Amino acid sequence: MASEQNPVELLVYSDDKETRETIITAVGHRPGKGLPPVRWHEVATPVAALEAVEEKVFPVAVLDGETAKTSGLVLAKTIADTIDEDHIPAFIFTIARPQDQWLANFSKAAACVPLPIDPKQMQEAVAEVLRQKQ
């Protein structure tokens, strides 16, 4: 994990630029007290997400469960099935329906944040998962 001064890089996946921006803005520069600042690696396609995870270790990936062609839930399962175990991040999903919680659990969710995104809830989810990764 990065030190207090060094930022930690997190992955955010959504085909919707506004959704990515909402997630990034919600988390802010530092998700919680005692945690390092964050820097975001944004991806809009599953191919770009897979390439990013193969090349770099991200402690956390925030994945949009409502992305049309390949949802974050499907992408997480693909990552878990195809990427080296030491490169698999903790997954935080955005989900529109409470009924999708079981799918998120199946896809190895560390946390879920319902849509529309509540900034406080997103920030707390990222902070909690980052603390677990330390």
C-alpha cells in the first residue's frame, strides 16, 4: 500500500464518462482519515480494464454494474477468471437494483453502492475497502 505521501492508484470502469466523474468526485482526493491520497485510472471498455489490471496492481476497482454491453459484474468475473490472482483488485460495484446484490456477491464484491451514487456512501465504501487492503 502506498505511504501517506504517495498516492494509491484506483481503477474506475464505466462506459459513461459522467458516471466515472461522479465516482471520482464522490471519493475526493483522500477517501478517509489516515489513508493515502488517490489517483484514478479511468477506463471505458472491458478490454481497457483487462489490460490495465494485467499491467498494474490496483488495490481497488470501482466498477459500474450498469454498463450496457459488459457490466462491471461481468467484468469482475472475467478478471477473477483470467488474471493472475495477485493482480485481482477488491471490487466495489455500483448497482441500480437491490435485487442485484446477489450478483455482486457472486462477482466477489467487497462493497456495493446503490445508484444514484450518494457521495458519502461511495467515499465510505472506498475508504473501508482500502483499510481492509492495508
